[in-house]
Amino acid sequence: MKSSSGKYYIGLDHIRAVAIFMVFSWHFMHQEIPFTYAPSFFPLSLINEGHTGVSLFMTLSGYLFAKLLDGKKIKYASFLWNRFLRLAPLLFFVVTVIGIHQYSIGVPLHLYCLEILNGLIMPTLPNGGWSIIVEFHFYLLLPFLLYIARKSKYSLGIAVCFAILLRLFLYKEVGEIQWFAYWTICGRIDQFLFGMIAYQMRKHIIGRHFLVIGSFIAFSIFFWYFDQAGGFYNNPSYPSNRLVWVFIPTFEGLAYALIIAWYDNSFTHSSSRVSRFIALIGTYSYSIYLLHFFFYKVLILVMARYIMPVSNFYIALCYSVLGFLFMVPIGYLSFRFIESPFLKLRTNYIVKNDTESVLEVRSRNSLGDSDG
């Protein structure tokens, strides 16, 4: 999808497509496959523990905004307005639909409204809406992060260290850190920061195929061991009291940041039909993310009943691909009729310098002369 600045990066939409497939599969497959199961082929643990796709989304956000805003001044109010127009309409639609359902089954409306208001701070919004709020918390920090990044190339790395120390402190005080690490900016900030750092360090990542592939293999093996140890819900229980949750956001952010910067800068991305189709999935990923909660339970039940019962992980994975493809046209309809009308209201939030303004005027004059 194009940003309000008119720039489009097809490779980043490819990554969005991968992230939403991971999240969809996490919810879809575990309707039939127990959370205690761990696949023997280690990279598949990233699908079995597909909640990590949220981490990929957040790392990508940090990278993208570092890329879009590199060396630029922004009108912060306009930036927030654009992000509101991008995220709020569909989120409001989902919250309304769920609210109507809650009211129809006897849930007092004022209690539901209080839960939604609480969701502006706490992770209580339905259908994955909690992660949208976490991302908004990142937007509130973004001007400060951009400022310190310009002051020192080490500042964002230092901020990651402070985040780790904060989680260590909370772990000592509370006795567990999974809740903070997964559901709040306290853990997710590492991923946004590593995304920004990866953009800063992109020249050192371009073409480093062995480095990135080796890092991905190491990260996959780590997640396989994590999966074997019980994963998200059974390590040994939820929320987990294991110290590893202090560092999981950091490991995810570092691994995904390397992959994003490598993929974005090391290749000329094709505009073939397959490439464009995957990119379209990335464009519709926000719609698929919020709306798949309405469909995934029914989808796997229908497949299990009319095609073949889900007897193992690999059948569930195949069904997950089919269910995911079913969500693509739904994502299109949502993007076309709920999201796109509001995107037309976005404004330019980049403050142009004198040189850019002169070039824009010359371009307009040139176009005026040629139109005649």
C-alpha cells in the first residue's frame, strides 16, 4: 500500500503477507492441534507459534517509519491524523459489530464501552485490536525516538538496553514478565527500535546473505526449543514465570529486523503476477488481521467435516493455507469499502525544505507549459 507520501515498497508488502499468514495460522490451526504440540521440523515452529507474526509486524513498522521519515521534519499532528485515518475506521467497525453482538446476548452496553475505553491503555480491545493500541503508543514515542536517533547512532541501541532492564526489574517485582512482554509497549518497544536500527544499518546488511540466513536458522532453532518447552501457553503455564520472556521481544526484533532490511535492500523485487498477488495480501493484511477472528473457527470446522478430519499438524497447515486464501477476497472488500474511502482524507505530513519546494514548483510549471 502507498503511504501518504506516495511511496510504495512492494518488498515490504511481501513481508506483511508473511506476517499475517503466521498470525492467521496460529489462530486457525490450534482449533484442532493442541498448543502442546511441537513440529519436528524446526522452522515450522514459527508457524506453530505464529503469534510471533505480530512481532514481525511491529518490527516492520519501526523500519518503515524510519525509512519514510529519514532526515525529514514532520508535522506531528498531521502524522497522527493520517495514522488515525489508516487504522481507526476498520477498528471502529469491528468494535461496533462485536458490541452489537455483546448487547444481543445480554452484556450491558456500558460495561462494553468501559472495556473499549480501557483498551486505549490496556490490551483489552477485541480481535487483535490491542496490538493497534500498542502501535499507537509507539507513534506517541516516535518524535522522541527520531530526535535521539539523529543525536547519536547508538541512542536506539541504548534504548533497547533500558527496555531489557525495565523488564528485568518488573520480572523481579512481579514474578513473571510474559504479560508485559507480549501485550504492552514494555516488550514491543524492542521490535520497533530494532526496525529503526536496521534501517540505520541497512548498508551493512545489504547482500549479507550468509549472515541473515544464519541468523534466521539460529532464531528458528531458538523458537523450536521454546515451542518444545511448552510455547506460549505451557511454559510451564500462562503467564509464564520463565526469565526467557525478558529477552524474547529482543530476539524477535533483532532477527526480524535483519530479515526486513536484507530483503528490502538486497533484491530488485519482481512485478510479476505472483509478486503482485503476494503484495496485495500485504496490502489487505490489516483487514485480514482484524476480520479473521470472525471466520477462522467456522472455516476449519467446515474443512474438517467436508474434506478430511484434521488428524495432524500437516493437514492443519494445508487447511490453513486454504482458509487464508479464503480471507483474501474478504480483505479486499474491507480495504475497498471500509478503509480506502478514509485514506483519501490523508494529508502530507512531511515538511519540505526550500530545495524540494523549488523543485516542486518547477515541476508544476513544466506540467503547466506542456498542457498548454
